[in-house]
Amino acid sequence: MITIESKYDFPSALIENAVRATLKHQKESTKANLAVVLTDNRKLRKLNRDYLGIDAPTDVLSFPASESDPETGARYMGDILISIPYAAKSAKKAGHSLESELQLLVVHGVLHLLGHDHARPREKARMWKAQREILTQLGLGDIQIREE
């Protein structure tokens, strides 16, 4: 189950499709349990500072969980938090819609929950390749993956 928490108005299908496309691409069960929280810069800045030691807002943070529901045995993958104001600024700068940026960030976040990283060149190349392929499947092949 994909849980979406938001104080912003976005179609849940947009987020769910991006999650499922990423899971399918990575050959993971599309019945995975995870949460996507759409929030603001203040929340992401606090989490970025508390967990990564960076006192600045960011677009997306992922918190892998690897827990299982004791009753059902279903795996809980973790949480993805996205700053909508930060994403809106990035979308405008990149010249595409906020909805496209949101899908990019969901894909990016799910890949992190699955263990991808971009700290080293080889890992980054593998993650960026996966993102490109998934975005293309979502009809967003023209989105350029970038780092701020």
C-alpha cells in the first residue's frame, strides 16, 4: 500500500504511478508498503539538518525502513518526503511542470529506498540510468536529471 500524506492538492494516481513504475523497473513487488509525504521547506530543512547535518532545505529525502508488519509479514520500505515549494522552484528553473518534477522526485526517492545512491560516480551513473529509463516509461523522457 502506498500512503500519501499531503497538504497540497495533487492527484494520488500521479504519485502511485511513479512509485509502481519504479518498483516494476527494479523488479520489486508493486504491492510494497511505503509512504510519500508532500510537505514544505521548513520540514525538509529540519530533517536535512537533523539526519544529514546540512542546515538547508532540499527537494527530497528518503528514509529506508526494511520493517515487516508482524501480522501480515508485508514489508514496509520506508518514507519519502518531498518539499513542494522546493520542487516548484526546481521545476520552474528546469522549464517543466511541477507535476513532472514531482514524478522525478518520487522515482528518485523510491530508488533510494531500494538502496541506490549517487555519492560515487559509478553508483550515480547506475541510478541516473534507472531514473532516465523510468521517466521515459512515464512519458517524461525529456526531463533532465540534475543536481543542485
